[in-house]
Amino acid sequence: MAQKIETERLNAYFGAVHAVKDVDLGIPENKITAIIGPSGCGKSTLIRCFNRMHEVVHGARVTGKVMLDGKNIYDADMDPVLVRTKVGMVFQKPNPFPTMSIYDNVAAGLRLNGVKDWNRLDKTVEKSLKLAALWDEVKHQLDASGVSISGGQQQRLCIARALAVEPEALLLDEPCSALDPIATAKIEDLLFDLKNSYTIVIVTHNMQQAARIADYTAFMYMGELIEFGVTKTIFEAPDKELTEKYITGRFG
């Protein structure tokens, strides 16, 4: 199985706090990998290391390696902006740019990269909204504010915004935690479709969600990677007692 992202002895710190500890993990290409574990175990910090978002926090630092297609993204010659273009991110709370239209939200990354061709912008906006299963719902209101649509639509708009710059991988940090079951189901269906073209990593507290959509699952506890494997195996026959206790609700 080809690995899109691989970590080698990855450590992440917030000042003196050691948040991620010696994690060795391979993220398979064109699959959905879920990262589960209790609050504060380092899940979100881990994926923020995958596109160098962790280092934007004051006092944060990273040691070890994160390999993207075999190249360490923390090498001195790697541009963090380029890394974040290749590895997009969608956050827990939908965060469309409130002063921008739906169209401009999707086009924002392209414009930031210097694209001015209106034909290219139009085609990319339509393509990205279609990929995010949102085009049919908003195609007649592209000039409306990005925050004028429902929460579930806003989250799919944020996914469209991330896809517009043509990333190779997509990181999602609790993308459904603020959404109702119907909107959650739409996001999950969307991720199923997207994994044919993208490598997807999703942090989730919802173990049922991980069991439904993930090909692989990683379980973290207190900054450490406890177990990683095929989702069915992790949920039905885990190797580690700690994993079994968490999965079965006997944790702590």
C-alpha cells in the first residue's frame, strides 16, 4: 500500500508541553484514515503537523520528520505555503470568510496564488463546488455571503475552498461536530467520493463515524500512537488492551 504521508519519530510541543510523542505513522494514499482518542490526546496537533500548521502557534515546535511523497516537509528548502497547498485543511467549525461571497470564498486560494483569469476562476469554482456536492444548492446564489447558507453547507463550502487549489491530501479536524445528522451524512458521503482522488485524514470523537467511513484507524492516548490498523480490526479485534477499553467504553 503506497503511503502518502509518513511520520518518523514525530514530536510536537507547545512550549514545555509535549503534545505528540515519537509518532511513527503511515497514511495510505487514496484512503480515509480516522484518528480517534480522548480529548487532549494530541489528535488535532498531530494532523496540524502534517501541513506545518502547528508551527504557526506561538511557542510551538516540531522534531522528527513528516514525509509527503517521500520528501520531508520540514526540510529547510520546503515552502510552508506550498505544503499547505498540497495538504489542505478543514476545521471543526465552518469558517467561510464572512465578508466574501460564496464564489469568492472558493476562489480565494487561487487569487492568493496570483490567478486572475476569470475563465479559469469560473471553471475552478464550479468544479470545486461540484466536488463538494454543493453546486446544485448554491449555483443561483454565488454572490450571496458565504455565511448566509446553513452550517452543513458552510462546511462543504470550506471543503470546496480547500479543493480549489488542487491539494493531494485533505485533513479534516472534527468536521461534523457542529452539524446535525443529515448534514453529517452528506459530509460522510462526500468523503467516500473524494477518496478516489485524494488522501483523507479525519480526526473524530465519533467512533461510529470512524467505523462507518474510515479504511484505517489510529488510536491515540496522551500524545502517543497506541495502535494503527484496518478499521474493522481496530474495532473488532484490537491488539492493545487500551484500545479495546476505549472502543468498548470501559476507558478510565
